[in-house]
Amino acid sequence: MKAEQLTDPVAYHGEGPVWSDAWGGLRWVDMLVGDVLSLGPDGSVDRRHVGDVAAIVRPRRGGGAVLGIERGFALEDPGGSIRRLGDLWDGDDVRMNEGGCDPDGRFYCGSMAYDQRPGAGSLYRLDVDGEVTVVLEDVTISNGLDWSPDDSLAYYIDTPSHEVSLFDYDTDRGLTGRRTFVEIPSEDGGPDGLTVDHEGGIWVALFGGSAVHRYTDQGKLDQVVEVEARQVTACCFGGPGLDRLYITTSRENVEPDDDPLAGSLFTVMPGVAGLPVRDFAG
């Protein structure tokens, strides 16, 4: 399959697409500019600045959104005002990067060093009462995170590992039993964001690989979506039937005349539907 370009190159580092009927469609982030982007019904793109970094955005159950920002979390209320919850670390050498919400309505976001030095990041969880827990340490580039349709498994990516990790999940113990789900050959690109469809298939964006790969729940590669931009960052299902895959791309460190569609939003109808976004219960 080949994805079609849906917007102009509107983002410097497009990431984290998410569809929610609660806010009327698709949002994604221009991460290193600190903006949340929204796709209008006519294909127009609106942009809202939320901080130095906009790592990830997810809907809140009571309206508004939860965000990962440069050094922590923020809450957007239904009226649009944003409340930052305080820095989780000192210094300006590490930033938040990517994450998602678990089946119990808790919000996760992982970090990375700006210079990508090994082991400088962690995966954090924001509970509904505002408490923050470190879930994983010694992470390099914390990236995609999503759950199986029955909520019993979680898939997670630390990009330089070139693998998708698999965890068992339950409410009380959280993420346990980490093991390798699939290994991604380096020539295919670096595994970045991911999403899970309603059949349990795992869709992995490949940074530097111009593609999104689908793996069955048994780890078999069974579909490839080609993208006309090298740095493919993340994907999600959306549309009224959740049957359209949206794909974000980046033009970070790309020369002006190189990779001309980098930073565009792409889409494809892959023949399978996704799952409704898990929202933050806080």
C-alpha cells in the first residue's frame, strides 16, 4: 500500500497523531516547536502553541486534554486554559517525547536526552490523582506505547533497541514481564510511534524507513505502507469508522531541498479499523 499526502509540509517534527470524537477529529504535535495541530474538515490545519515542547496530547475524560511538555505534564481544561503540573527534573538536556494512556485512564510519557545519549530517559506515569511514578528507567529514546484490544498486553518502543517490547499489563501491577515482541532490522529504519488495530495488529512507524509496518499479534510482518517521506514518526487510526490510518512525518535535520514532502501528514485506508483512543481519567 502507498499512503497519500493529506497536507502540505506543515510540521518541523510532526508526531503523535490522535483521533478523538470529543475534540472533533485529528490532532497531532509539531513537537520541537511546541504546537498542537488540528485538522479541519476542509483539510485546513490550525495550530496552538502550548510550550517549548509539545511531546504528546490525549483527550481527558471530562473534556480538554492532557499533554506531555518539555519537562513534565500539563492539563488543558474544557475551556482551553492550560495548567502545568511542575517540572519532573532539573536542567534542559532532557525532554519528554512520546506515550499514551493505559486501559485504566492513566497517562504515560517517556523522555530522552536532546543529544540522545544512552540511558538518559525514563518512562513516567501520571495517575488520575496527579501522582507521578517512574515506570521504566535507563531508556534512551522512549517512543511508541499502546495496548492490545483485550487490555492484557502493552507494546513499547525504545528506538535504539531496534525492537518492539511486549509487556503483560494489569491495573495493580502495571507493566511487567518485558520481553522482545519483534526485532526491526536497522536497514528498515528506527521503530518510532505505534498503534494497535481492533484485530490486534501492531502498526509501527519507521523513522528513516519511509514506511509503516503492520505485525500480527504473533509478530509476523504482513503489511507495509509506503510513505513519500523518509522520517516517518507515528500513526493512528481515525475517521468516523476508525478505518483510516493517519501518518506523521518529520523534517528535522533535513536540508531545505531534500525530502520535499517531509513534515506532511499522510493517510491510507488499510482495510482494518483501529480502536477508540484511551483517554485520561484525571
